Amino acid sequence: MTITPWTPYCGPAPEPMDVLGRWNGDPMLLAGVGLLVAGGVFLVMRNRAGGRALLGAAGVLVVVFISPLCALSSALFTARTLHHLLLLLAAAPLLALSLPRLKTPRLGLATAVQALVFWAWHAPDLYAAALSNDAVYWLMQATILGGAVWFWGAVCASSAPAAVAALLAAMLLMGLLGALIVFAGEPLYAPHFASTLAWGLTPLEDQQAAGLIMWAPAAAAYLLVALWRVAGLFQGRETARPA
């Protein structure tokens, strides 16, 4: 196992005693989040749709990129997985709700693109490239978030049966990726080879914990939304039924 020093965007891997003090003060990032907050406040004050969703998305981005989770994701693949899932399952749907509804959702294509992007960035070589170059890192963040915003926007704009089919497909693809990572049998993500032991985990244990998060709770999130859409479909039928 070759151990290489890594310099990810979020900084070097922190020790447990130091992580709570590791907030990201990148001026460009703070300015970008500040613009989102200002936009959300403006929409709320004008009673425009999407303002609260935009503020919620900005809050999620603060947790992902500014809070100590950013630094922790340099140390643990588990933390990086939580980081990505917050983009995929929290920031993206909130941003989708803050945008105008898609007229041509192309749900099947959006589902495929979201899965392809997420799987691609979890290939060990691409993942390592993202943690060794800031431009590649932000390409990873932008494509994961962008693909997910398209997916959730398409889900919102599609009929319940189509949305449920897409959500179940996303659930299966997320679970499959998690299972592959869990059962890989060897550590795959070189940027974390030297940083997990300080947190009481071997690289393989850290990787397996991350895979389990993808396999169970992350996949289940899509299932819950699918069930919600099914419930709405049945409620609509009850409302439409004549007295």
C-alpha cells in the first residue's frame, strides 16, 4: 500500500483534537454562499416562491463546505461520503425547489446522468485526482450537485408513476455502489490510507462504513420520497372520487 501526501481543497487531514477548529474561510466560497443567502432573503421578503428553499440550500452548503465537516472529509472517506450525500439528498432538492419548474424534464436522462456522475467520481483514480487538485475537486462538486439538481427538478416536474420509477432506479444504483464499496475487500481510496488510524479506523473499516451509509440510509432516502409520491397519487384519487 503506497502512502502519498495529499493536499485536498479542505486542507490536510485533521487530528481528532483539532477538527472542531477547522472552519473553512475561503473568501470566494463565503462570497458565493453569501450571495445565495442574499437571494433567499430577497425572495422571502418579496413573498416569492423558492426563497426558503434557497436559504435551506445555503445552510446545507455551509455544513458541507465551511463547517469542520470539510476538513474531516480530508481524513475519512466516511465523512466525504456524508459530504457528497448532503449535496445529493439535501442541497440539490432544495435548489431544485428554488428554481422554476422544468418544462421538459427528461427524467430518464437526468436519472442516468446523476448516477453516472456519482459512480464516476467514486472510481478510485478520479477520486484521488479530486483530492490532489483544487480544479478537479470543484469539478467533482459542481457535477455531483448539478446532476442531482437536474434529477430532483425532473422528479418534481414529472408524473407520479414516472417519478417513482426514477426514484427506485436511483435507490438501486446507490445501493449497488454502496454494496460494491463494502465488499471490495481492500482499501481503494489512497487519499485516506494514512489518515484514518488517528480516528480509530483502518482504511478498510472507514471505506466499509461509508459503503454501508450509501447502501442503507442513502438508498432509503430515495425510497421514502418514492413512497411519498405514491401516497400523493392515492390521495389525489380519493379527492377526485365522487361523493
